[in-house]
Amino acid sequence: MNEPLTRTPLDDLLALLDLEQIEEDIFRGTTGRAILVPRVFGGQVAAQALVAAGRTVPADRAPHSLHSYFLRPGDPAVPIVYTVDRIRDGGSFTTRRVVAVQHGQPIFHLSASFQRHEEGLEHQEAMPAAPDPQTLPTAAEMLPRYAELLGGPGVVDRILDARSAVDLRYADQPPFGSVGEPREPKSQVWFRTNGKLADDPLLHICLATYVSDMTLLDSVLLAHGRGGWAVGDVVGASLDHAMWFHRPFRADEWLLYDQESPTSQGGRGLARGRIFTESGQLAVSVIQEGVVRVPRPRAR
């Protein structure tokens, strides 16, 4: 008699991305658990919306760009309904618009463009220098060093739980590793899923979309010596998120996420990132703006 296979965190994440179709061009996604903050993780909503769009597009067309806005915090207690509008089906490009709804209100809006593969001129900027990911500490090895700053071992465990489907390794200290010490607003992480994925290009793109929202605003924090959301010396949320997918890649193989922040002002911070394969190919470009506010002291 075969023993049941153990379910992994990656299995749970893939289940979140396997949307239920409830009507033509209407899909429903579960929200999972709110582990760190009382709202749905933005990367999950973006990835689910892209899955919904991709379900209405011919299999020979892959996403080449997405542009999205986070409108309201997602409620982790109820499912999210994704409605897809088939904006255009052209000879080479397909365009979709997706609105995510909870409690009768839109919480997220995404526009995505898909393209049939074709050959063309090619060039790219060089991959920046970065340490070998295998030489870097895992999250389980690194985070306990900052347990006191983060609020205790319980908080560390929750962060590890929230990111358990992904092996994410900082090339340098994370923002909470140098609180009070402003430094160059640049950050690098290596990441890959904690387990192998099926040979489905859309799935790999959706997994990279999910991870892309995890650390992108770190570079904004570094410029001001702020530790971040877990430390509590800033409050914030993603406002918009744009991605361009340049070349095929696998999310279950090492990817370098090179990130920087050119500016912050008006309670907002801008960050941009580049995702490279381990062999040096530029696979994805990312830009995000987020709310980044210093908490105001409570009146006594």
C-alpha cells in the first residue's frame, strides 16, 4: 500500500494559482492565510490575475508585459473573483484586462499583453556582479540572527512560513540588518521555488510575478536606514506594478533579482528591478511604486 505523499508549501502555492472557472471569462481564487499582515499578499493577487488572463489566451502566446494597480487591500477571509475582458485578439498580440473583486468592489486591476513567438533583433545589458547563490545563507539560517529586532522568534517563524514556497537569499544584509544606517539604495536577492515545476511557461511567469512583489521596495528603505514592515519603522503598500517578460526562464532555477530605487518623495517610493537567469540572460524588467510612510507618533 502506497503511503500518501507529503504536501509541500510549493504545492499550496500552486493550488492558490489554480483558479476555479465559474463562468466564461470569470474565475475564482482562494486567498490562503494572512500570515504577516491582515491583507492578501499583493504578489498573489497579481499572479492570480495573470493566471486568469492566460486561461483565455491561445497556448502559443506568452505574456510579454503587464501593468497593474492595487486599489484596495485584499480580504484574506473570502475568495477573490477575477473577471477577464478580451480587449483584442490580433495576428501577433493579444490583450486582456482583469479586474479582481471582493465584497462587490474592485481591489486590483491588471492589463496584460501576450505575443506569439517570433524572431527579431536582440541585445541586452550585462548581468551585474553577484555572489554565487549557493554560498549565501538561506532564510532559515539568516532570519534568526535578527529575531530580537523583528519582535521575537515567533515573528521569524511567521516570515519563514509566509515565504516557505520560495528559496530567497539576500546577497547582502536585508533592510532590517542595518537599521539606522542609510546606504546605497540597491539590493540583490537570488530566488527559486522550493521544488520543481511543470514545463508550463505561463506557470513560471506567474511564479516570478508572485515573487517580484516580495522585496522590490527594499531598496527604498535602504536609502533611509529603515528596517521595513516587519520592524515597524515604516508603513506602506504597493500602489502599482509593471513587468516586461523578455526571454524564457524557469522559476525553479536560480534567478537574480537586482533592485534599486531612483527616488522617493510625497510618501511614495519608486523601485525598479531586473531579473536575470543564472547564465546571465535578462529575463524580466520590473517597476513598482509604493506607499512608504514614517509612522506618526500617537497623541497622548
